Amino acid sequence: MTARVAGVRSALIGDRVNIVISVMPGKGWRKGRDLDNVAKPILDWSVRSGLLIDDDWEHVPSVCVRMVAGNGGPAQVVVTYEVLNGG
């Protein structure tokens, strides 16, 4: 699976955010792969890149990982950050 990041700002996006991770299976996605294993590397990267202060429950009260219909192409993961307060 290839990671692509579109429109990522290098600045902090907010003190508190909800995160929705949408997985579109396709080429490169292992059929028996657990969805819960997708979230941790995304959260860790979000902190290391400076998008989030931390990935603890005070800064990220909600993480939703969901499987959505693929289009037959390569596997894709779309991450949405919902800012809960200024940032």
C-alpha cells in the first residue's frame, strides 16, 4: 500500500480533534488485515509531523476507523481531522 498525503499543512491543526480514518481496500491490502492496526501509525505520524500536540484522549477524544468501498485500484487511506476548538 502506498501512502499519499495531499494538502497537509505543517502547522498544528488544533488543540483537540476527532479523527476519521477511511480505508478503501484494493491492491496491496491484505484481506485478513485488522482495521485497528491502521490507526496507531497515523496517530503517531500526526504527532511527529507537528499536526497534533499529542495523540492522548485529551487531544484526540474520538478515533473512527471504517472500511469503505474500494474502486478496484490501489488501496487508499483517507484521514479526516475534525477540529473541536480553535487551531
